[in-house]
Amino acid sequence: DGEVYKYYSEGEWKISLSGKSVEIINPTTRKTQYKVQACTQEEVNKVLESAKIAQKNWAKIPLWKRAELLHKVDVILKENKHPIAECLVKEVAKPAKDAVTEVVRSGDLVSYCAEEGVRVLAEGSFLTSDSFPGNERSKFCMVSKIPLGVVLAIPPFNYPVNLAVSKIAPALIAGNALVLKPPTQGAVAALHMVHCFHMAGFPKGLISCITGKGSEIGDFLTMHPAVNCISFTGGDTGIEISKKAGMIPLQMELGGKDVCIVLEDADLDLVATNIIKGGFSYSGQRCTAVKVVLVMESVASDLVEKVNAMVAKLTVGRPEDDCDITPVVSETSSNYIEELVMDAKQKGVTMCQEFKREGNLIWPLLLDNVRADMRIAWEEPFGPVLPVIRIKSVEEGIEHCNGSNYGLQGCVFTRDINKAMLISDAMETGTVQINSAPARGPDHFPFQGLRDSGIGSQGITNTINMMTKNKSTVLNLP
Ligand code: G3P
């Protein structure tokens, strides 16, 4: 109906003075679903100015009161799970049930964060000078954790709500102000989520949500001198941001090519179930999705047969109908996935199913006998297409894992726990899962990537700590 969703600044919902909007295309219908404000640089300045002021007061609010407000958000988010989930269905084609799960998981995360915050932020340390050579017991050092200032949060389209609150809640409990730049696909879900913070009654300007074109406000935001920390999840844009950002702490998660190493003694039914869950849930659009299977030759045919039988049972269609496989986020993304499949096909890959695509909807596809010269062996399709490489030795699998530009997670399947530990030790990734598919959650676990997969470590506790700085006060005794 032409309505343009307002952005959130200084505790109010506003229309941008640009008079322009950004269209959000529904991946399923490929028609405009929503419109959001195309904010200007001037409006970014305003948001950051008020964030700076609000933060100073917020840092003085007792920790238990900050926690209380966050607990309120949890309740409000859950009360509003259906309207928020509906946006996720329309904007990013997330299957209906998963969309609701994302909102509930986000509420839980906010509450956990409040509880964790009151514990870890209350603790500091106390040191005496006499342990360092030449010193008497004449200096007492008290160390506490102080907020960084204004945190800029940039989450991706695949979890516009959950990966936003995983940045917002730690920032706020630690005494920071927060500016959210949501992804265009997912912006309306994010605005609804921010409304829950508004309803909880946070002070004006402490949290804001600015929408718009990356080309106009992207660099302006990330290079802005008023931003004291950036927490980003997404694609290669993160590499650009890290090059341009100032001397501020960065937390980044930029994708993965998670391997699944399968040994001869593995429980193949368990592996197949995890490959389906890990490789195809949300149509493979997760950084932690299984993105390449490295299976020992002797069990490869059995495993491929089991996986194929399960692929045949996956439902394909609309997110409203809660299908397993739903349209991928955009036409650009579908074209890229198709390009990777065609490259492999041309180089002689075994197509376990026929390649089928209607608009942005791509049918699940397993590619067997993938070789290292095929792009799909290394690139991240972010779609329901999974390559299988048959390996002759475990070393070959580890080499493939460590040869990737990415190093997010990986998994290994075997009944021999000693072998699993040795392989885990040799895999250069942020996390190794033994006998289960990669996953970020539970959300208090540390979550980090090596190489191009990221900077720093996430998870609730790590993020709270990352969004603070140590402050020392030294008492010099006479
Ligand atoms: O793709 C984003 C990444 O954080 C994945 O999260 O929960 O699907 O493992 P999860």
C-alpha cells in the first residue's frame, strides 16, 4: 500500500528527510513486500550524536536496573513473536516455524545476557605491586570494566533478529549505546524487534535503528568518528569494513566453508541426518552450514545413498507452508549458486539430482565426486547445494579443511574419540564439532572463526567482555 516503515532515532519513529525509500523484495514472490526509509548522512550524524549523550547517562544506571529492562524485552519479544516471524517469512523466506524459533531464541538470549552481565560486569581484579621485581607493596591496582561508548551493530539477512540482539543486548548491559544498521532484507523484522526495546522503556537515543542504502550511509557509518566499536556479521563487506574502520575494537563473522570429515567407522545414519540438518536447513543459508563433505572412499557410496534418500524427502516450496527448502534470498544469490553448479557440471561432477530452479527457489542438490579444481570445492554457495569429496586418507581431509580461506567451524564423525580429538587438534577452525553438525548455539558458547571467517570471539560472555575496556585505578601508598 506504499507505506514506508519509519526509522528509529532519539526514541521516536521518523520519516527520512531524503524523501526516498529502499524496497524490500519478497524472495518468494519476487515483488516489493515492504519499503523502509533511505536515511541520509545528516540523519546518521543525529543518531550518533544522541547515542553519545544517552550513553553517558546510561553508564551510570545501576547494572541490576539495566538487566531489569533487558528481561522486559525478553517478555515483549515473545509476546510479539508472530508479527516479527511473519516479517522473517516475507523478507528472507525463512520457514514459518524457524522464524518463530528465531524470535524465541532471541528473547532467551537477551535474558541470558542480562543474567550473565550482572555477574561478569560486577567482577574486576585487584593487584599488588610487590610481585614485579624492584617493587615494594606500595601500590594497589583496582581494575574494573567500563563501556566502550557507542557500538555499531550490523547483522546479516539470515538472522536479522537473532544476530541483531546478540550484539544489542551485550552492548546495552555493558553500558554502551547501540546503533543498529539492519540488512535491507530483514529490515522490517529488525524494526519490529527494536520496537520491543522501545516498549520496554529504554532511555531516548540509547538504541536507534537506521535504514538505508549501503552506498549512501554504509562507509559513512563504519568510518564515523563517534563509533567506538563495530560488531558485524555478513559477507566479504566485512573485509572492506576492517580495512576502513578506525582504531576501534572489531568483532566480525564473515562466513565459512565448514567441512564434514567422515571416517570409516562413523555411524552413517547419524552422519546422514546431520548432513541434511547441517547442509540444508534454511536452504543452506547459514555460515555454519555443512558446506563440503569429505568422506573416506570405502564408505562414500553408502553415505551418499543414505543422504540421497533423505534429500528426496525434503519438501520444497513456500516458507508460509513451512517447507524445508524455500527460495534463497535474492536473484543474485540464485544466479551465483547456479553458476557454481554449472562450473562443477561442466568439469564432470556426479549430479545426484537434476538441477532444478524456479525463480529463487532451488531444489536440494548433492554433488558427488567433487574435485579440487571445481569452484564448489572452495566457494560458499549459501544455498541448498552440497559437494561431496571422496578422500583416501584423513590427512587429505584435514589438508582440504586447512587449505580454505575460511576457518569457521568443522565437524568430524567417528566412533573413536581419540582419533576425533587428534583430528580436531589438527583442524584450523574456530570450533570443531565431534559427531554433530556445526552450529553457533547454544548462544553462550564461544563462537569464532580463523582466517577470513572473522575477528574476535562471540558468544554471550565473550561479546559482553569485548564491548568493555579495562579501567585501572592505582592507589599509591605513602
Ligand atoms: O550464519 C550465521 C551463523 O551465526 C549461524 O548460526 O545458529 O545457524 O549456527 P547458527
